[in-house]
Amino acid sequence: MKMNTASRLAILANLPEQGTVLEMISKRNIRKKIDFTSEEFAKLNLKENNGRITWTPRTSRIIDVEFNDAEKALLKSIINIMDNKHIITDNLLDFINELQQQ
């Protein structure tokens, strides 16, 4: 699955704090797969200002990530929660579309 900087940040920010053992294992695995390395962090010039995260778009890249069934189920759950909160953005639509087709 392809993920851009915005979709990675959105999913990382919305990973659950608690859940079942399987959910927490899936959360840890997802985080490992999509988290930013120190090099990416510096290259993107990621900054937080007043609760908003910004980065330099020209340095952004798309990563290709493989998720197992349990991780996909957790991601779908996260997307549903975000949808119910009305916090889905255009930057997430391609990722959501690809996830729903899995």
C-alpha cells in the first residue's frame, strides 16, 4: 500500500492508546512500518506549531508498505473512527481507497 507523508502522520496520530493484545501488537507493527526515521524527520523538516504539523513538501516521498490482515483491520477501524469524527482529509483519500479495496 502506498502512503504519503500526510497519511503516515494521520495514522500515527490516531493509533489507539489501548486495546486488545492483538490490537496493540498490530499497532506496534504498523508504527514500525510507517514511522519516520531520524533522517526522514530532518529531510522533511517536520515541525509542530500550535498543534499542526508541517513539513517541506518537495522533500516528501511515498512509501510502499505491506500490512497483514490484522493490521489492515486495525487501520480500517482507525479510518472509521476518523470518519465519524469528520477528520478525514484529501491527503488520506488515496490510502483509504487502497485500504478498502484490500
